[in-house]
Amino acid sequence: MTIIRQSVEADFAAILTIINDASQVYRDVIPTDRWHEPYMPAEELTREMHTGGVVFWVAEEDGQVRGVMGMQDKGDVALVRHAYVASSTQRSGLGTRLLRHVEGGTDKPILIGTWAAASWAIDFYRRNGYTLVDDDQKDRLLRRYWSIPVRQIETSVVLGNARWVRAQAPTR
Ligand SMILES: CC(C)(COP(=O)(O)OP(=O)(O)OC[C@H]1O[C@@H](n2cnc3c(N)ncnc32)[C@H](O)[C@@H]1OP(=O)(O)O)[C@@H](O)C(=O)NCCC(=O)NCCS
């Protein structure tokens, strides 16, 4: 049985393990100067949860946390952050279920940032109704809504959901 629920403090270790397990796919794919291990240090996760305002949701299968996804309210938009499914559980629909669940928690346009080289993640979001924003706009969005180094801006893409795309359409 799969349950999706907001994370609690007791999930911290499981969330950290899933992120650092699933992010191994970035090794040798993202620019080498951006790879570090662990990919998500515990202090960074603590910061994201307690001061960064990222609300984490977990997907539990048979009592075990198998996936995690965060949602960060940024005023006029909401960001999906830190989307990871345990490597042994990937491609079985759990990421899609988690995404649908976190999307249901906001009526704001949703943006997602990921590595330009993470073609599987881009594919995953496109299949779920997201559209890549053009290069000029993505730089502007990454600077405005994310706190990431310039080098990461250069090597990232941004996708927006249908509500985001509609909000960009010129009004007559
Ligand atoms: C991206 C991720 C969260 C998706 O969760 P998931 O449970 O695997 O996704 P779903 O099963 O709902 O959807 C699967 C679809 O996503 C894409 N996809 C996911 N993993 C993929 C992979 N390793 N290779 C190619 N496509 C992949 C494909 O379109 C796939 O459909 P297919 O299996 O029919 O080809 C998960 O694969 C993951 O944690 N990946 C590693 C970390 C990552 O890239 N996170 C995204 C950060 S923004």
C-alpha cells in the first residue's frame, strides 16, 4: 500500500538516504565541478526544512519511505524542490503520484529547476505536463526564485506547469 504524507522529524534519515542514493545518477552526468558527495549534506537538508521553507512530502510503501518531494512557496509561484525516488523503486509511477500530490497543495503556477543534463528528469516533467522555459527567462527565474551559484544557473533548466504557461500568455 502506498501512502503519501507530509514528512515528520522521524523521516529525516530516510529522506537523506533517498536523496543521496537517487542523486548518484548525477555523477558523471552533471558538470564535474558541480558534483560533490554526499550530494545533500545533512546540514543542507536541515536548512531547507527549517529555514528554507521547503515542505517535504514522502511516499511510503509498506511502511517504508521510498520517495520524497518538496514544495516551496515563493509568493507568486510555488517551486517543486528535491524530487527523489529510491533507485530500486524508480519508474514504477511513484514519482508521478508524489508530483500529483504536491501539485494539489497549491493553486499557484509551479516551477521546477533541474540540471540541463538530467534528460530523464526533463522527460519525467514533460510527461507530467511541464514545459521548458526559454533560456533568457530561465536565467531570470533561477536568479529570482532560487538561491544557487551562477555556475548552477548556467547548467540548469526550468520547467513550468500549464498554469505557469497560461500566466505568461499576453492579456488582450
Ligand atoms: C525523476 C524521478 C523523481 C521520477 O520518479 P519515478 O518514480 O522514477 O517516475 P515515474 O515512474 O512516475 O515516471 C517514470 C518516467 O520518468 C522518466 N524517467 C524516470 N527515471 C528515468 C530514467 N532513469 N531513465 C529514463 N527515464 C526516466 C521516464 O519518462 C519514465 O517513463 P518510462 O519508465 O515509461 O520511460 C526519479 O526517477 C528520480 O529520483 N531520479 C533521480 C533523481 C532525479 O533526477 N530527480 C529529479 C530532480 S529535479
